[in-house]
Amino acid sequence: GQAVQTPVWFAIDGSIIYVRTDSNSGKIKRARNNPHVRITPSNARGQPKGEWIDGEIKIASTSESERANQLLRQKYGLQGKIIRMVNKIRKTKPIVVSIKI
């Protein structure tokens, strides 16, 4: 029931923020229990750098996930490819969530 500050890699499409994460992650468990989120820009270590904004999180549809994955690949390039390879080795199951602000 407690809020948890979690830095994530993301891509923005209009007023939607997409995040890819492991399907068993705490983010997904919290999102299923409470779709209300508060987000803020942060540095790489998760230290807030701006104002908090309210949003609503949900599991993305298949078409949203395809679009989000395209945007994430474009944004993160080689870094993202390395992370995807590591996740494949670890056999994690990725899932995309959307945050509407």
C-alpha cells in the first residue's frame, strides 16, 4: 500500500508515457492494486528534479505495446538492445504499461 519511487526508462507519445518492465515486477503488482501514480522527472539515480504529476497506469494493449517498443528502441538504441539481451538471458517476460497524464 506504500508508494515507491522507482526510476524507469520511458518513451512519450502525446500524453501517454510508456514503460517496459518485467511482468513480475513490483511496479506491475502495485499497478494492479492501485492505478493511481505520481511521476516526476529524475536523474539516473531516481532523485526527483521537478514537480510531481498525477497519472493513471494500466497494462498496455498489444498495439500500444508494439508502438511503445518501437519508441523505446528509437530512444535507447544500443543501451536498450543490451538490456533486452540481458533480459532474454535471464528469461524475464517483458510487459509494457502506459501512464496517462
